Amino acid sequence: MKSSAIWLIALIAFGSWPVTAPGGDLTDREVNIHEIIAALGVDDLSANELREIDSYVRLEVVDLSPFESSEEYQALETALGKTDDGWAMVQTAIISNDSIEQELRRRSVDIGRVVAATMDDEGVLTIYIR
């Protein structure tokens, strides 16, 4: 029911169906560009916060490249530009956090593709890549 409500809100707010991409091998759920933009605005992690994470409930990796052809991609670029730290700082923070780095390497995620990270109130750490 919550998912249906989110879709309805997005339809009303943005005047079109939200752009989504399948999670594929990286995450087990479909991702929505509007949810990503909102998460980047609210739950963005700075490099220092990322370095200090010692536990999380689940780690998800979301590939942003499927959204490059969407009409909302510029809004996503703007949201990424407003994150606390640049990509290089986030990547360096991941390398200095053994548990996150090891999990990404276990999943064969190239840390050089990481552009941002968020953590929600439930402890889900999401790493965004391109």
C-alpha cells in the first residue's frame, strides 16, 4: 500500500509516472528517480560520516546510469551536485571504511564509480554508482 501511495504522490507532484529502473544484480528492488533525489537531499552522508559508520542493517547499491536518458536526469544531477562532499571524497571515505569497502568489493562494485551515499532511519546504507 505504501508503494502505491508513493506512486500516486509522484504522479500528482511531477505530472507523470516516475522514472524507474530495475535494481538488477545490485539491489533487489526497483528504484525510483524521485525517491533517489529525495534521499540525496535528506539522508546524504558526508565523507566523515561515511568513514565513521561501523554498522548498518543492509547495504544497497543503486546504479544511476539507467536514468541518463530520462527527462528528470538534470534534477538528479542537481541533487548530486548538492551533496555534502564530492565524489572523490566519498570514494576515499569508503576506502578508509573496511566493512563498506569489503562489502562493495565482494559484490564486484568498482569504488571509482561511487558518486554518493545515503543512510535512512532504518539503517539501510545506499551507495550510488554510475
